[in-house]
Amino acid sequence: MMKSKKARLKIADLARRITGFSTPVLGVSWNPPAADRDAVRSLLTFLEDRRVLFHPFHLEVEYQVQQSVLQIREQCTKAIAALPDNSQAIASLRGIRAACRCFLDEPLTHTRRFHQRDFYGPEGPEFFTALGEFRATVGAHVANLAVLYRIELERELASIVPAEDTD
């Protein structure tokens, strides 16, 4: 039986992709509490299995995407409830949850046309634009959590973190 190793993005590689990251208290080393790290790791493990975050766009089905985004929002709420109010993870978890709400609510009221077939099929270009914005927002928060808590990401989830600035 062959063992398959999952590709992971190393923390150092991930840290290079983030600009503007600072540690608490003027650069003093910070060790996250174990309970906080466990809650964040649990959420990131959950996100590693959410195809909505990295599945090719042309294979996405709107109903399935909506269900997955609802599940992500629910898991963020559970993680927030499990963390103390002063946890460093709260802001990013709320950011992911807000991105879920935005994806589910905003496009409905402004531009998305549900169940109307056109060149793109039932999912029009507005759906894919909203999905791309959702992935980008979640990716930034995932990167922040991974660096803050020193958690390596699987390759698929790492694909949505901001690209490394090479200039």
C-alpha cells in the first residue's frame, strides 16, 4: 500500500506572501494558546475539504456552492464561540464569516440572475465574479491565521492565499 503525502505550504513561504503582517506588542515573540491554536487548526482542516474555495470554476454548481458557504459560515461561528474574546483569531474568523454573508446576500440583491439560462448556463458571470471575490477574501484571512498560529496549509487551500509579491 502506497502512502500519499499531502503537499503543504510551509509557513515561511506563506509568510512571504503576506504584506503588512505584524506581531503583537511591537515585535515581541508571541506563542498562541494551545486551545486557540487547536480551534484554528480545526477550522483550517475543515476548510481544506471545502471545494468551493479551490475547485475549478467551470465545475461549480451554484446550489452546492451556497450549501458549502453556509457550512463555512456555521463553522466560523462555532470557532468564534469556542475562543476567548481576546483571541487573535477572532478578527479573521469574523472576516471569513462576513465574506460568507456577503457572498450569500449581496449578489442576490444586486446582479445575480437565478435559474436564468444564458451562455454561461444557470450560473452567470456575476456568480463567478462573486465566487472569486469570496475566495480572495477567505484566502487573505486563511493566510493570516496560518501565519499567526504557525499552521501549514494543504496545497489546495494554499492556492487561495495571496500571491507572493516578487517585485
